[in-house]
Amino acid sequence: MTSGEHESPVFRVGGISYLRIPAEDPRRAAAFYEAVFDWRVDSDRQDPSFEDGTGHVIGHIVADQPVAGEGGVRPYVYVESVDDTLGRVAAHGGEVVTAPYPEGDLRVATFRDPVGNVVGVWQRA
């Protein structure tokens, strides 16, 4: 067995691997991301932790930072279907900010989560 063979996939030099998602109500935000993207979430803590669907990104949802809104760095999550994802966004208290639009051979959209952060989604067209 080589060194790192069983290491977590978050340990990738140069790769984004950790996010802090600001939210006035971290548990509400955690439930939203778990429902919309099927992220693994540990809500049994004040600052719920999460792991994205690939296992490459982990993080916490925290109340000690201001919600980013439309400013700041905006993450985009790759999805199988932008339309289906936006349907789950709406069903769980989020709202579409930018309707799906083509960008080269991609479809892209943005939404506001229930706590005010704007996040993007994209898929291959």
C-alpha cells in the first residue's frame, strides 16, 4: 500500500476542498443542501458539517460570517439536470436568480438558497 492510498479525496494539491457556507440559520441551510444536492450532512452540531456528492469538498455551515448574497466568490455545482435541480431548489425554499441559459455547450443558472447565498449550477447541454 502506498502512502495516501486510503486518504480522503479532499487532499488534492491545488483543489478546492473546503467551504464555509454562511447562514443565519445553519441547520436550515444544511437541510436545504442535503435535499437539493444529496450532500452528506451532520446536523447534530451548531455548525453543521457537510461533504459534497463527490467526497472532494467538505465544509461547515456557519453563523459567524455574513451571508454572501450576490457578492463574493460564487461556487457552481455540476448537476445532471439544471431544470430538475432548480425544481428541488424551489421545493425547498430557494429561488431562481438567473434562469437557465446556454454558455457554449453548457447550461448554467443561479439560485438563492433560503438563507440568501447565491450559488450556480451547470450541466453539459
